[in-house]
Amino acid sequence: MTRLLLLPLMLYLTGGVIAQPQSTRSFTNSSTGSDPFTVTYDGENITIDLSAIQNETVYRATLDLYVRPERYFEIQPDYFVSDASNTPYIVQAADGGTLELLPPRYLTFDATTAVQEAIESGSVTFTLQQTPQGVGPVISLDVMSSAPPPTAISQVAELSAYHQDGSTMLVFEEVTPFVTSPTWTRTEYLNTVYDELMHDIAPKHRYRIYRSETPILSAEDLIQAELIDEIMPLSGWNYLGNSDNDVIYPFPKAEMTFAEPTEGIYVHRYTGEAAVENVWYFVSYSLNGAESFTSLQEGQNLSAVEEESAGSGLTLQWREEEFPNGWYFWADRHPTMYSVVRWESPPYWNVPSKGFNYQIGIPAEEAQVDEPMLEIAPHAFGGNYTSPNPWHSYWDGGILLMQNHIYYNSYTAFSECATTLRSWSEGSVQPYYQARTSAMAIDYVADRFNIDSTRIILTGGSMGGAAGHFWGMRSNDFFAYILSEVGNNIPDSDPCCVWEFENWGAYGRVNWQLPFSNTQMERFGHSLVNPEDGVSVWDYYDNTIWLTQHPEQDTPFISFSNSTDDPAIGWDEAWQNAQVVHDSKRPHAFFWGAQGHSYPLGWIDIGIRSNESLPAFSNTTIDDDLGATSSNMEESGQRNQWLRWDPSTILDEGNLYGIDLSLASDAPAASCLTDVTLRRLQQFDVVPMAVYDWSLLDASDNELFSGQTFADEHGLLTVSSLEITQDTRRLVIEPGVVGVSESLIHTDFRAFPVPFVDRLILTGDQAREIQRILFHDLNGRFLFAAKAADANPVEEQRLTLDLSGFPDYTGIVVATVEMTSGVCRLRLMKTN
């Protein structure tokens, strides 16, 4: 973490003793602060009278323009999104240097050097060259120095700290409690925050968190400490994710132990390089920017933590409930629900010390199994982590994980600069929700409840269903299966979606095209995207773009649905997504109909695991017609609803693949034809463009059909027009041997020269029909591909191919000639 406490360039010595900090003085242009009416602002220049601390030692100085006094952005979700968000603040010091915004919240400017250089003159001036979001009603310069405080400022009492799972929790008694009720509703809490801490900026109450790797025994020791954060009062209250009239509670300060209503909480995630560090913390009460260091006392505002080390993050349970009478539509179920809070910070959230609520559901004893699956269930728009969920896996013993959501971005990503004064172009849009929930599942739930990590599934409807498309489809190594009902797929598909993703989604405006990055998702199997790659967040989460551009990337099996008359999700968007999922050969089933913003979706329970291969079905003859455009489909229908496979029969080895396929017993026909593409292969070796033999066997292993196919340039292997019946049939595939005399269609092609080196000429009546020629050795291994578009056709019946890129090879090759009317093969000789 960047150090917030910048050490002075020089220290003033008195009698050989380094002057120690005694206070932070706050110079303002209002009646507030320790030094009121000492700031003047003429619309461009800010001048501060520093005579009260002239010639004192300055350790730190911050300029606060009070642009955004509230830190809890969830209260007013569109407050921080405007066209000005992508324009930087530019504040210059007298020497022309630009003041930098200070991490971790980037709401105040570092003025330390400028004040140190100006302190002898008794004043300092800053020029506001660019203020895209304006200036607040108060301007404050807070200076930590050796000057004494002009008036007494109370200090924090009863600070305690402990370290667990890579995080240190600080619990302290607030100096000025604003608690109006020990049991208040979320609305009452938010009204108090707004009225007491946001609406009227004066007085400004804050708590500053200092951290040091050396002991803090006196004010002098604060010189070596970092100011790691500044937080508002009421930080001990757990208000996120509840309905407005729900009673809220303090955060837990230990397992199943609530903090007191008047206690504040801060949680620091250790990010140091050392295996173990001994650290000390100091929590200082700040009134209108001013603070006093005349009273530092262990156990009051000072606390030592003997050891800090890296860990998965602090997670504490705070409630356990049973539902003997059912819950919502769970009338036949009696689960136990655990409420836990997990504390996040970058890279799992864009600011530190953020507590998030989760509910973990455990089935009743009669439904429990060893090593259960985990069902992650994102809630719909307007819901929260307590919103009832269908819990599809309940009777399979599945454990349920529900979480609260901030930024209504369909569980995608938001700008790391949100809620700050940074220009959004200075950062990237990152998948914080996905990262923190994945970490919760792996680091806490999987370990505590013995989850089978190969059977993590994602289910949801509406905004929760969108998570399946945006999050789940990019998480092949994490999710085994996705169930998505009426979710959206393209962030900029219609005006409603664009507005939501620009504002609630915090992508920034479409025309900004902010970059996406996901370094925090690499541990969960995602392909790494860095900001410098220049991938726009709008393109990254456009499924039609992502699926098309990444045909080689596997995706979990997804069962999804949309309605043709949905007022929330445009049908054209849904139709485009369904077509791309099908055409890019992803494992899926799709359902559609005219049922508004609702479409019941069946739970296809076939025991899918993330470490087992999947068949992707396409062009199935019993599928309904989705139409050539989004306006001429059948009124309702399905794709791949009836096709089944048995995961327990999969043989996935280096040179042999096998899988049992069938139709569901209630399918509308006894048989159908379908294309089968192998996806999520574990061991079976597929070489792009190589030839493979396939056989379809009956239950007695008698061969019914056989043939050859070859993998495409992305390594996808498809067997076309397989006949699948309600009686199980087994598909077997292995590397093929090219039949050199075989011609699938008759041609009169002649090739010369023979043997060829770097040029080949084909002549024949069908030369103009040639699209591509693939060269293999006799064992079916791919050698080279030539496109007719790159050839030099001399005349109607003659095609000249440049083969100068052909690898070093001598011997017989088989040329598979693809034409508009079919395929033929030629046996040729290659030499060097």
C-alpha cells in the first residue's frame, strides 16, 4: 500500500531533540476546524494562512475540497456517476507541481511537500486548474505538525485488535456515538447517517487509522506510522443487503459475538511481503479535520498485534437460524441458515474494510450428503442476500450460498475509481463481485462444509440470471453448471441496459470505452486480461462478442431461458445470445416463450462436474425453430432440451474418448440427428486440423455407424449428424488414419508437380469450387492448411497454391480438398 504518511524532507531540531507531532490543525474557509476562516478561495486560487503553525515541523498535510463528504455510496447509488467522472482534478502548488490524490479512497490531496516548503513564509497557495465535479461548501487543509492543538480534542477509548485469517480487526469505542436506537431499522440508520454525517458537513467526525511496523509508545513514534485510512462513524453497523424496514445489527467482532452499538470497527487485510510482521495500531478521533496527539495510551487508542501474516480474509458467523415451518416456497424443507460477514479490500473490493453479508443454507438431515455440491444463487434486482431462492440442488444435498450485491451491474464489474475523485480513465473496470464471491466459496464455504469443488453451480433469475451469462460463462474451471432464467447478455443492447450499466453498473459512459482487467480472477481459472490489453469492458461482457472471439475457450453447461415479450430484457438481445451460444458450439439448453419477465426453467440434474468433459449439441433435428431473425421464430420452443449424456460413462484418455448419449424418455420423438462437439476435454489429445475416427455403438457394443472427422483450427472436434435415440448409444472417438484412396465425392482433379516442394497446381472442372486444402500425414496428424482465397487462380480449371510455409517434411501426404459441393482426398508426395 502506498504510504499516506509522508515523512518530512527535514526535521526542525530543538536542543538536539526531534520535535514530535502534537496535533493535526484544520484550516478552513468556514467557522469549522481548529483554525476557522484562515482559507480564502476566489474561484481559482486557494490561499491558506499558516501563521498559527509558522516555523513548526510539518509531517503531513492534506487538502480536502469536500466534493464528496459521504463515503457510503450505496445510500445514493447515482451520486458519484456523471460525465465529469472521467475528467481529472488538477490542483497545482506554487512551484507548479500537481497534488496527488491519496489512497486508499482518493478523496483528499497530498499537500505535504507544498506546506513544508511554505511553512516559514506563513502561507501557502494552491491553484485549482480543473474541478470537474466542483468544490464543496467547505475547503480544509489538515496539517499534522509539532504545533499544539488550540483546544482539547477527545480521543478514542478502549481500542482492541486481533489478527485472524490474514486480517486484523480493530474495535474501538466511538468518541461521539450517533446511535439513536440499539435496535433500529435500516431506514432509521441511513437517515441518521445522512442527517448527522452527510447532510450537514459541520461538524465533520472521522476516525483515522494509523499503522506502524515499529512500536507506537508516544506521539513521536507516529512519524514512522502510515495513515492507512480514514472512516466515518457508525462503522460498526451492518446495514448492507437488508430491506429498508428490516432491523439491523452491529457487525460481529468475534464469532457469534456482536460489537456494541457504540463501537466502531476497522479491518485491515495484510498485504506485506514478509511472512510475519509485528505491528502497532493507533486510532485517532478527528473533529473537523483536527486531532490531538497529547494522549496516547495502550488499550485506549493504541493496540499491538503481535503477528500479522497473509491469509484468506476474516469471515465471522453472526447468526444461525432454523426454518421449521418452511421459508417462502420451501414449505417441504427445513434448512439451517448461517449468516456470516466477510471483510474485503483490494483486489476483492476497490476500497478497504468493506463487510459483506452472506447466507449459507444447509439442507435438513434427510437431504444431506457427503461432499455436497455448492449452489451459488445471486439475487434478482431489488433483492438481497436473504431473498428466497428456489434452491434447485436441495434434494441432492446441495449447500446454498447467497450474497448481497452492490452496484446493480448484473454481477459483472465496476470501475476501481468509483466513489473517488480519480478520473475513471486512470483505472480499469474490475470484477470485484465475482472475485469476492469466488473467494468466499473456495476459502470459507468449501473448507468449512466439505464442499466438492468440482460441483459448484450458479443459479439465478433476472439480474441473478444475468450472472450466468456474464460471470458463469467465463468461469469454466470454476462452475460445473449454470441455470439462468431471463437474464440479460449484452450491456449496451438497449437504452435501459445502457443507462443501468453506465450508472448503477459503474462501467462509465459507453463512449469512454474504459478498459477491463481481471487479475484477481486468475486464481479462479479466468483468462488474464490486463488494462494495457485495451479490452473494453463493454466488449468483454458482450456475450455475442466474447463467445465469438474466443471459440477455443470452454464454458460450463448452461441451461437458460428468455421471453419474447419480456419488458425488462429485450428479445433481440436474448435471440442474438442464443444464436451465438449455439453457433460457437457451447454446451447448452435454451428455452423461450411469451411469458413476460418470467420463464420457468427445469432443473437438468445429470451430475455435471467441472473436471469432466461435456458434449455440446447443435443442429438437433427435434429442436424448435428459433428463426433466421429475432422476429420470425416459433412462438415458443427449445434447443437441446431432450438430449442427455451419462457423465459416469465418460472415457477421456490421451488416444481414446467415449461417452454414452441418449434422448430423454419423454422426448417428442424416438430418435433425432444432432452434431456433437467435445468440450472441456481433460486428457483426450485433440490436434487442430488432425483427422479422427468415430464409431457409434449400441448397448451391446455393436457398431451402428462410423466415419471420419477432423478438428477445426481451434482444436474443436465435432461429429456431425449422429443419430441419438431413447436407447443409449455410445460414441467412441480416436485418432484417425487417413484413407488415401477414399474420395467422398468424385472429382477429376490432377495435381502437379509430383513430388511437390513449395508450389502445387490443381486442375479439374471443379477447381473454382475449392475453398480450402488440408494436408495430413498418413496417421492423421495435421501438417498444413491452404485457403483458396490466398491462391492464384490462373484460369477456370486451374488453381495454383503457394505452399512456401509448409513445414519440413518428406513423404506421402493426404490432401483433403474442401469444396462447396463436398470433400475429396488426394494422395501426394512431398519433398524438401
